[in-house]
Amino acid sequence: MSVQHHRIHFAERLDLGALPAAAGAGAGLHLVRASGRAVQLDLPPNWLSLWLPLRGPLRLEAADSAWDLAPGHLQVWRDSRVRSSARGPCWWLCLCGPESAWKPHLDDEAAQPQGSDLFPWEGAAPRDARRLLVRLGRLDGRAEPLSANGPALLRTLGALLREEQRELLERLPRCSGRTLRRRQQTLLRLLRVQHLIRRHPEVRLDLGRLARSANYSPCHLIRIYREVFDETPSEYAARLRSDRAWRMVRDTRMPVCEITEALGFESQSAFCRAFKNSFGVTATQARRAEAARGRAA
């Protein structure tokens, strides 16, 4: 198995896209272990990468957005070039490589007709996936024999991640395209739109910008997004904003005026109307109910 291990520390930068392909540097997978402040990793476009911060938040930057990945959360990324940085103390792992290097570890006949590709995804890292990534990080020729254990660990990790994406993969047949590859490309474009919406919760994203990110016209984007996800991009954004409003009202003591600003509402009255329309109670009533439950407990 070709897995190259790299360690980067305080204020160091590693650009894997700049490694000499003639020497075989880009042919396999890379496992990066990073620690400290101001550590930076650059990956070329069209690489599949798994990011797992173990301590401290990790900053990721892609073509259209930048976001923080919380400790214990896993980010699967494939699409544009991506760069990581850590402004504070951070310890993280990244397993990455071109699609051809991943293919032997992801191929699974049982995955048909959905295929065995992984798609961009972010969420709390499944416990077993986290343990496998940590163990892979230790397979650097010192703790365990790399060639003996690595392939089995990678295949197990691939199976865990496919299972985590089962619901997403079940939407592939809804995507436009005569071949599996075409449908996968359609889903990847729609997930690019979804990522932009999710990472800009405080901004009402322009439909034209969302459509350009997917290389669709606005009307085509609305139609195909609804066919695949049962809602339009605007409805998805509104649902995310409502969910965030509920959490901020119930779980924080932020004044309503600050919540209004954080969520990008035009005015406090507009936020209050939207909150009551979504949940049937005012923000004040929701907080009082939560406080009463806390006292009862």
C-alpha cells in the first residue's frame, strides 16, 4: 500500500500539489499529522480528503467559502482546491489523495447501483471512523507494520464512510444523467450549492451565485434541486436558519436583537414574525418554557 506520512508543526506549510509527480509523490495516499499554531496544508483540486481535528478548531478554505471544523467533526471533501490553517493550538489529521489512489479502498460490488464514491460531507465523526484514522496516523513504520495492516484499515474506513452517506447515496437515482458518472457529477454540483448555503447562514445568498457555483441556470438549479432533495435551495436555507434560530433562542442568552443580526434578518420584527410562524410561539415564550423545564429538572 502506498501511503506517505507527513508531519507538520508550528508555522510550517506543506503543499502536496507541489510534490514532484515524476517521483511518484502524488500517486498514492497521504496521511498528514499536524500540530501547533499557524500550520498550513494545501491540497490540489479533485483530491478526496478526510479532515479530523482532534484538539482545537481547524479552518478550511475552498474556492467559494471558508469555515471552521470543530474538534471531533469529520469533513469529507472533494471538488476544488482546499487549504487548512489553524489560528490557535490545534492537533489534526488529514488522509488525502487523488481519486485513483482511493479507488482500491472504496470499490465495493455491493454498493451498486449507487457506486462507491464518497461525496462532500461534514458531521460528528463516527467513533469507529475516528479510531481508524488515529490508528492509521500511527502506522508510520514504528508502531505497527504499515503494509500488513494498512489496506484492511482503509477498506474498513471506506465502508464506514459509505454507510454514513447511505441516505445521500440513495438520492443518486433522482439526479439527472444517463450514466452513473453523470449522476454523480450532478449530485456533486448540488452538494456544492448546499455547502455554500450551510456555510453562510447569516447571508441571504443570491440565487445567481448559487447557480453559477453549480454551472446551472437559476431555473434549472431550482428544478433539479427540488427533484433530488424535495425542496428548493431557498427552502433549505430557510429551514437551516429556522433551526439555528431555535437553538440560539433556547440554548443561549443572546438578546433577540443580536440573534436577528447574526441570522441576517432585516429587522427584529421580521425575525419575531418568522420565529412565531415557524414554531407557533414567540422567542420569549420559548425561553420561558425552556427555563421552566430546567427548574423542573
